[in-house]
Amino acid sequence: MTVTLADVAARARVSPATVSRVLNGNYPVAASTRERVLRAVDELDYVLNGPASSLAAATSDLVGILVNDIADPFFGIMAGAAQTEISGQEGSGRAGGEKLAVVCNTGGSPERELTYLTLLQRQRAAAVVLTGGALEDPDHIAAMTSKLAKLADAGTRVVLCGRPPLPGSDAVVAALAFDNRGGGRRLTEHLLALGHRTIGYVAGPAERTTTRHRLEGHRAALAAAGLDENQDRLTVHGPYARRSGYDATLELLRREPELTAIVAANDTVALGACAALRDQGLRIPEDISVAGFDDLPFSVDAVPALTTVRLPLYEAGARAGRLAMGKEAPPPGGIATIGAELMARASTAPPGKG
């Protein structure tokens, strides 16, 4: 049932005219009244100009691309590739079917993620692409399931890129999920094959799917080698940031001075780990090996070049853009797992090489 302006007015305990004034911004309204109206709009998921069903079902030329941090190459590469496919590489720029792709930076905030989706819903976005790992919180999952269902019902195509399927939701056109478990396992198996047995792990935020899946792959490799004891002590969680890698590495060295290798949650974290090791007078890989994840552009230029797991970020982003525009058929069942490739480089070597 379509929510009307009168419904919002009743929820906010004001007149429909006051609701209109708040939403149009063309008449002064008391701050407390404005807050009540906007809260009612959010609670009811009111879509501007929604009373006409034909209008409510229509979509615009707008496409939203949600990222955690546009400054992080992991998200920037995917967003740029998706935007190229959405906006079109050719065209006259005269309404020839092109779409306006807008990147929405959530900063990793679940509240901001929902707010952007609400704003895109009100703008009747033609499509929404959500990138990166999901938050593993039951309340947020329920809110996301409800919000994406409303977007889909209004004609918005929803695509997940680098994010696992949303449990219990059929609103998503396609979910392109990276094989983070498999990549994490292959990376640790590489270190084990070199002879490492005391391996520290710098993990990402504990509540993110990407973090859990990569850590599960790492621990599966250790378990298969009979080395799964004391793994909590050799794991430190933190943000996907260079500073986190630096601080976590110092903590791991404090906990276990005999570490011979460190696996980082991503390449940016790995750079922080490398800096911490250098500041402690340790050589890479002669004294300790370091590995990352993602194969971001700078990883091959690090000194020494960083062993990592390559995720095809550009290819995944471009595919998400095509799926969002209906240029490509969804994968069977709407779900595709994108492979991860081990890139063995100079930052890892057998322990005691020096």
C-alpha cells in the first residue's frame, strides 16, 4: 500500500500542509516540528510525490553505487568500473539512454547505508549497486532486507558486488561474491608450504562478512596442517587501514616474538605491517614474511613486492554495472562466486632465509 502525505502528517501529528512545507523547504518550520516530520518520513518510507501509483513505479536516470570508502582503491576500482558501464562509454550525452551514476560513501556506517538507500528510493533510482562486505548484525540485515524489497518493488534493479547474498531476500538481481574463504586458505597454504608454522593474522572488523570469510580460510589451512591451536592469541582485529596494520603487528610481536610470518586482512593493512616491522629493525622476508589480500595496484610496487591474493575488482565492478543496466543476464540462481588467485611475490620466503 502506497504511503501518502496524509499518512506522514498523521504520524508526525501535524497538518499535511506542514509536511509539504518541510519537504519542499519553502517555508520556515520550527526545528522540533521539522524533526518529527522527517522522522515520520523515514519510519514510513515515504516516497516524494508517491500518491500516483504510476509515478511511484517509474524510475529515473539515476543509479546509486554504495561504497564504504571511495579513497580505498578496493572500492574505487569497483565503483569506477561500474560507473563506466552504467554511464556508457559512448553516446552523445543527449539523453541517449545514459544514466547518471552517483557514488555514495557510507564510511562503513550501517545507518548511512540505509539513509542512502532511502534517498535513492525517493529519487526512484533505476538501479543500486552495493559493494564490499556486509555487516553481520541481525537488526541491520532485517532493515536491509526490507529496504531492498521496497526498492525492487518500485522497479529498482539491485546488484551486490563483492558482497554475499542477503539471507532470505529475493529483491537482488544478482550477487557477485568474491571467494574470500578460498583465497584466504590458499594464501596461508602458501606460507605453510614455505615452512612457516608461527603465523600472525591481522584481521579486519569482526562484524564484517569479508573479515570472517578470509579468517575462516586462513584457519582452515592451519587446521588441515594441525596448527589451529592458539589462533585467537595470534589474531588481532582492526579497521581496514594502514594504521591498524601497524598497531596490530606491534601487538602480535608482543604476544609472540617468534613469529615468522604475518597475514594481513588486505594490502593496505599489509603496508602498515611492513612499516611496523621495519621500525622494529626486522627485514622482509629475511626475518619475517608478510602477505596481504586484494592485489591493489600498489602491491606489486611495494619493496619487496607484496605476496597477496588477486581479486578481479575491475572486472567485477564492470559486470555489476552491466547487470544493473540489464546489459547482461544474471547468473544462474542470481549468485556468482568470483575466484581469487594467489600472487606469490618477494615479501614471502622460507623462515630463516637471512
